[in-house]
Amino acid sequence: MDLDNRFVRDYTTSLTSLAVDMGALLEGNANDNNIINISDFGILAVAYGKTGGQEDYDARANFDRNNIINISDFGLLAINYAKTAPVTVP
């Protein structure tokens, strides 16, 4: 008997969905590396004061999703600065 086939044969499941807790995804992570640091601040600084459609507007720095890069976005970055958002799968 082939050992690999023994583990595959007659396999059934009734699982229709799977929920995975990805942990807290913190605002301020503009470059999607799960670390909020000076790199994210740099992205925000270049786009600061811009609105959607303007040159140098960068949606990655629009943490409050209001289409304006302003003090609200800076505040979200500031309160999470130096934090990480790891993906934890139990």
C-alpha cells in the first residue's frame, strides 16, 4: 500500500468557511510592511495637504479614508508609531 494514498483516500469535509483572526491592523502603515515607522511618515509627509486627484496625493497615507491627507492622518500614524501589526494565526 502506498503510504501517501492512505492519507488522501476517503477524505471528506463539511467545512464551508474558515475565519482567521489577522490581529489588529493598525492605521499608519502606509507601506504595508506591518511596522509603523519613519518610512510611513515619509510617505505621509510627501502627500501632506493633498487631496485625491492632485499631484503627489498618495492614497496609502489617507489613513482615515476621507480623500484628504491632513492632521487626522498624521494623528493616526502618530498614535501607532513604532508599533507592529503581526499576523497571528493560532
